Amino acid sequence: MSCDPERITAYVDGALDAAVCPDLEAHLAACPECRAQAEEERALRARLRVMPSPEPSPELEARVRRSLRARPRPASWLLPVAAGLVALLVWGRGASPFVAWELSRDHDHCFGNRRLPAQVWSSDPARVAEWFESHGTTVPLIPESAADLELVGARYCFLGDRTAAHLYYTSGEHHLSLYVVPGPVRDPSPRERRPRGNFVRLMRMGGTTVGLVSEKEENVEAFARALSTTVAWKMAVDRPAP
Amino acid sequence: MTREQRFEAEALPHLKALYGTAYRMTHNAHDAEDLVQETFLRAFRAFDRYASGTNIRAWLHTILYRVRTDAFRRAGRSPRTVELEGDGPPVPTPQDALAAGGEDLARALDGLPEAFRTAVVLRDVQDLTYEEIAGVLGVPIGTVMSRIHRGRALMRAALGGRKP
């Protein structure tokens, strides 16, 4: 028989019909090229089999268990009760403490990755805003940097009941997340909240809510100031001179 | 034993294996965890259709692959599945420095086109048979053989400089 590299692969995997094995083994004995392929594939397989597997976060199993329990099959009489609960939940999720908690959780989740899971990489606010615009989200005027933290990229993140634009700022050591949260957020007064140990501030800007999350209070403060300044400056520039 | 307890006892021990495959598919922990969570939810709903005694890891991988392809199909509409537009700076951690030395194998695997990578992971990491992989991917066995062959050839080339 002539060389057939795909068959060698199947032979290494023990997936070849027993009837053709003797022919192939005879070929292997005579063909150094195919023999080398078989040996290299076996060695590669052995290495892949013992390659360390990436570890999920310790929270994942609990998350999966919770999600299984959250979806029991409802009895028919339960449906109106369930509908009421869902309405209450939707109402509750719009409350600012809940939104702040979700933002803080997502901030830890994204920056907990070895590599930021950004969908767009840029330090240019205009470029990032343009990317979001092309996906249907209008981002208010955002700063390029503040308090040593610089814009590096962004992505859409799922917050349990809505998808928010998430912009990443980092100085390497410290991180800050700027979120543009769609939909209603009740009472987004600019008071400081500390869910999960992060500092979170929600600010109403035009028709949307902007959320700031960081491990350091000064960073949140600096960005809140930068955001107000940028907006005030833009309004001054846009307004025609009297 | 309730249905839920049975599912947890049989399926949940494979969570780490599923996460391993999901991570190799998505290249990041955030998306991999979402993918695994959605897979277990769908598997739980379909658990009545699982034939007891067959390879549950292969069955779970079939659902994982379907969730992944569904996400791709929605890609045009859903912003969450937009592909990366470039390779940006990593978040620096001490583990980076430690891992940098022995990661050539993982890098070679991650560098494969997704179709080849998935086939190689299912065969060489998850140890599924060609028949099971054909079932997971919904392709003929000949295609499985060809993808594993191409994937391994590219990896050998990346690791040792041999031509694929």
C-alpha cells in the first residue's frame, strides 16, 4: 500500500478496522516517514493526555446547582404565583443596590481572568464608542484616562437581566470598570455603595445610567469627576456662543 | 432519588472536563463558564432523553457543542458573541510568569483553527472514540479522522517545526 497519513492517525487511535491493520503495519515497517508520523502522534497524544486542565472558578459548580434548582417544573396552580414572583423579581432587579451588586460581581469576574475578555481593544474612547454604536449602544462621552488608569478595551457583559456596555480601565495594578447600563435603574443617586468589597457608584447621565466600579475609592471619585467635567466641557463646546 | 439528584450525581462530576473543553473553545474563562452553565441547564431539561449506561461525558459534550454553535448562529444579532477584534494586552498576574515556561503545548493547541482544535480536544484530552466524536460534532467518521489528523499535523509543526 502507499502512504496514507490520515489512516496512520486512525491507526494510532485504534479506530481502524482490524482487517486493514496487517497491511498498514507492513507498510509502517517499510516506510520511515509514516513510522515517524505514528511515533510523533503517539508522543503528542501522551503529552495532551497529561496536560494540566484549566480550572473553573470555585463558584461555577454552585452557580450551576443554583440554576438547576431555579427551574423546577411548575404545577399549573403555581403559574400565577410564579408570574407574581417574576414581576417582583424584575421590579427588584431594577433597584440600585441590586444593580450595584451585579456590576461588582461582573467587575470581579472580568478582571479575575488571566486575559481580559474584551471584544474590542483600544485606548481611544472615540474608537470604543464607535464600536458600541455599530452594535446599537450609544455610550456617553467617556474619559480616556483618570487617576493613572487608562482605557484598554471593552465588551458587552450580561448582568442577569440585561446586557451592559463594559469598559475596562487599568493601570496594571488597579482596575476600574465603567458600565453603561440600559433600562431603568431606580434611585441611582450618586451615593457610594460597597457590595462585595468594591466601591460602586451609579450616576444618571442623560437617558442612561453609568456605573463605576473599582477596588479603590479614589479611582471611582476621579472617574466621577472626569465624567462630569467631560460632559460639562462638551456642553460648553456644543452650545453656540451668545 | 429525585430526577435532580440523579442528574447531579451523574452529570456534575464531569463539570471540570466540560469546562476544560469549553475553555479550549472560547479561550477565556468568562465565556467558558457561561457556556458550561448553559450546557448543564439544557442537559438537565433533556435528561429524560439520555440513554442511561451510555457515555454521559460524550452526551454532555454533544450539548456543549450545540450550545456553542447556537451562539455562533446568533452571532450576527447578539453582541455577546462578537469575535475578538485583535489581541490586546493581558491582565498581568504572577501566574503568567510561572506558566510562561511550560505552555508551548497549550499554545500550539490554542493556535489551531476551532474545528481541528475541538476534534483534537475531544479525542486526546477527553478520550472520546471516533464514533462518539462524530455524534458530538454531527459529522461522518471520515471527517473526524481528517480533522484529528490535520489538527495533530499542525500541532506537530508548531512544536517541532515539521511541515504540516
